[in-house]
Amino acid sequence: MKNMTMVQAINNALEIVLTENEKVVLYGEDVGVEGGVFRVSAGLQEKFGEKRVFDSPLAESGIAGTAVGMAATGLKPIIEMQFSGFSYHAFHQIINQVSRIRNRSRGRHTAPIVIRMPYGGGIKAPEHHSESMEVLYAAIPGLKVVIPSTPHDAKGLLIDAVRGEDPVVFMEPKRLYRSVKQEIQEEEYSIPIGKASVVQEGSDITLISYGASMKEARKASDTAQKKGISVELIDIRSIYPLDRSTIGESVRKTGRVLVVHEGPESYGPGAEVLTTVIDEAFLYLEAPPRRLSGFDTIAPYPQGEEWYIHTPERIVYELQRLVEY
């Protein structure tokens, strides 16, 4: 066991998959020599060489497009979009090639590509570095979308993503990169994509979140417990595929649910989760299902982040409202 940050855990996962499968290649802007803008891949080029870990031109469409060709001919590319806001330049390739090549070729070709990208606010960066627009990827048929909230989950989910045959958008909450440490095993392990984690069991209300927002959700859950509210806390870990059975089972037990995410409210992941609640547990509800999301605005400049990102106190307030309904 070793105490690791999320950056260290992802680096450890990348080292494991590069070691166990010579077909795995890792590349992106500054990924090789510098180890990425957040140093997530630091040291890997020195260990595996420039043919396995290398820098790309500053062209997101080119990064995704070359990955399709590599995957179709037997390689397993892990590509990095330096920030999630930069990945929009690669939408043509992601939507029309990465997600569809298996269907278009009737299974003759697959695209086992892992598209890594830091996302979300909290590090005082400009708005196109700080967005939480994961719903754009979850709405694309053929893609899986994974968003870990702990070093342990980041490592296990990334290993599972690389070993699979489906394209995965792997979004990394950059404000958790170095702000959270956790004891995890240095040996390989994997966590299946599409399985939620019941972080804490409770009986009064179900609190559902993922990724960056889990940090505030955990603090809010602890505070609510001290106020006498028994919170069942669920980290869904992947927004597609969504673990509908775990969500339904929990809400049937508690009768109340609050979903928390950082991205905008309209058409966001919270709406999909609450639709799942209606489908799975409508007759068990004791209060209206509610979402607590970001605002339907562009992510603010650094001085506005404290008003945009949920505080634990705001989450506790919403939990109390639902329990007292």
C-alpha cells in the first residue's frame, strides 16, 4: 500500500498498462517530455521510450484522428486532451469516427481508445479550462464516460478502460489532482466501468454525485450526519453507462434523493439520474427528487468560482429541505 494523490494513482495506472501490453501507446500535447501540463505522465517517456510515450502537435483533431487509425490497426492509444475545453476541436473525429467505427464496419474494426482530459473548475483558470461539460460526451452513442473522485477509483477505472474494447472518455477532476490522498495498492487492480460505489449507507436520504463534486458531497454528508440526518452517499463513477440498479435500490430504501454535479442544470447528468429515480423508485418517494447543479451560464472567471461551485453548506441546506418536506 502507498499513499497517493490522484496524479500519482493515474501515473501508476498508466505505467501498469504500458508494461503489461506493448500495444498501448500514450500521447498528447506535452505528454512526453514534460509529462503533461499537470505532470500526470511524468517519467513515463524515460521508462518506455519515445515510440510508446510521445508529444503530439497542438491539434486535438489530429490527436483523435490518428488514434482512430492506430486503434483500427491493432494498437491501444491513450490520448490526452490538455483540458476538456480543448477537446471541442476533436468533436468531428470523436463523434463521427471514434464512437461509430465499430457500427460502421459491422464489427470488423473497433476503437479501444481512452481519451483522457482534465475537467472542471477550482484551480483559478480561464473559463475554457474550467468547464464541466461531460454531458456532451455522455450523449454520444458508442462512448463510455468515466469520472473518478478518488485516487483508488482513478487507478482501477483507468486500467479497466484501457483493457476494454470500447472507446472511453476518461475525465479527471483537476481540483482533486493533488488535494486528496489515499492509501492504495501499488499492484494492478481494476474497477468495472458502470458500477457505482455506495460510499456510505444511510436511511433518510440518498445523496448522489461524482467526480469533483464528491469532495463537497462527502463533507456535506458528514455534517448532515451530525445534524441527525442519515445520508446514503453514492458515487456513480461513470455517467455512461449509469448504474441504474444501485440508484433505484438506494432510493427505494430512503425515499428521498438529491443529485449534485458541477455542470449546468439544463439537460445535465442530474436530469438523467432523476429520470432513473422516477423509473426505478417512483412509488417509494417521500419528497420530490431534486438536483443541485451548476448554473446555466458560462463557467466564470477565477474570482467568480466560489459562487459557482457548490459548498458543503449549500448541499446540507438542500438535504435538510428534502428531509423536512
